[in-house]
Amino acid sequence: MNYIADVSAIDLNFVSSRLGIEVDEDTAVIPFFGIPHRVSGKGVMNSDGQRPIHAVSVILCKYLLLCPKEEPSISTEWIKYHSYKDAAPFAGGFRNTAEMPISNTFSDRLDDLKHACGKLGGIPSDAPFNCDLAIRFPALPRLDLLMLFNDKDDEFPADCSILFEKYADSYLDMECLAMLGMVLAVWLKNGPDYSAGNI
């Protein structure tokens, strides 16, 4: 599907007020894990004029295209990906491409994970979960992720869970929420490297 062509037909003034993003003439300026991206009918670019990996372009275009017409009901509840009613087809992939790679990459490397989280705008969270590390990421305006990480010990391997605000599916569909977790995993490991090819 040609998402770029569809983006060019969007009323950006409406979208900007609903999503809390900036508009520069015919271009939406969207921070993605703290990195400004410019989205328009001409394409998607980061602040340095580089094209992002394919997954990021899809997420940002769908974020604009799926902008809710009404304000969603705000909830402070965090839920796991598989708890969404339409998540089943993607739940296994989400575990394998988002949560497990973080668990495996940062096992016995808690300080490295903290540093990587900070580079992506992650901030320590006081959410009431029992874990070694809880980091909240402002992935997109009005759409945060919560990463919970328990490092390995004598009995259990390292384990990561990525939670979403309950209303996150008002802003992105299940495929894009899964891709959001995948991008987080890749960027925690490698940094937001725009030369790393498609994911």
C-alpha cells in the first residue's frame, strides 16, 4: 500500500491537534523515540535528512493515517501486547522480535541496558512492578512503552516484557505496535543506525 500518497491527503491541522505534533507547512514533525522525523507526501526523513528504516516509515505513516477522530479514553493501566483482542496473529512474532532479543542481548549487562535506554529517551518509571529495571519510553506523542527487565540469576534467565498503555491501539494497529517493539529492540542493541538496512 502506498502510505505516502495517503499521507499527502491528510488534513494535518486536524491531525496535529489530535496527536499533539507540530506541522511545518505540508509536513508533520513527529518525534520517534526522541528523534524528530518529518513526514509528508514526499516521504519520511529524520532531522539529518536521512531516510529511516522501512519499519519506522510504516509506523510513522500509519500513526498519521490512524489518527483517532475522537479522543480515546485515557487509562493509566499498562497491558501486555497479547492482551489486545486483535493481537493473536502477531503475538508470537512480538515475543520473538521484541522481548526475547532484549532479554538475550542484555543478559548480565544491566548497566549497558540502562545506557542504551537513556540514548533513546527512556526514563526510569515508578510503575508498581517488581523488576530490576523499569523504563518508560515516549515512543510517539501520546503513545508510551514500558519496558520491564529482570536480569538473569542463579535460577532464571534474563527476561524482558514490553507493556503498552491500554489505549495504545487507538493510535496504531496491532502490526505497527509489534513493529514498534521490534524497532525498540534493534535500536537498544545497535542505536538508531539508519545505514543498518530494513527491518
